[in-house]
Amino acid sequence: MAEKEWDGHPLGGAAVVAVTGMKIGTALEGTAGVLRIEYGKEPTLKKREAKQFLMNAKQVRELSKKMADLADRLEANQAAPGKVN
């Protein structure tokens, strides 16, 4: 994750927050998808927020493929600790 587009953390590395939930739906009379991602604002997860994203079908498919690829990598890393894909 060394890409320049990532927001940085003051102590180094990428700034991240924990996802605590997600929901999907449709908008614009069913012609667009909506993804709601809920996340913790601080480490105890007591304070939470959410962002909602509007996407067309192509974007939904692209996100779905990228997330499936990420899941495959994570599962491979769990099966072979110490070898990061």
C-alpha cells in the first residue's frame, strides 16, 4: 500500500478505519446502485459514521471483482503465514 493516493497516518503507513457494516440498495428508479459503508471513528468503535456511494452497473461490477480478488489474496495469506501476496 505504498501508493501516493492513500491518506497517510502521522506515525507512518496508511491511515485506516475499521469497517463496522455495509448495506447495498438501488437509487434513481433502480438505474444506479448505492453502497453504504459504516465505519468506526476511533479505536473503540463507539463513535461511528457512514458514507454512501452512488455507482453505475459497471462500477459495481469493477468493485465486486476487485473485492473478490482481495478476498482471494487475504485467504491465501492466511493459509501461508509469512508469505504476503
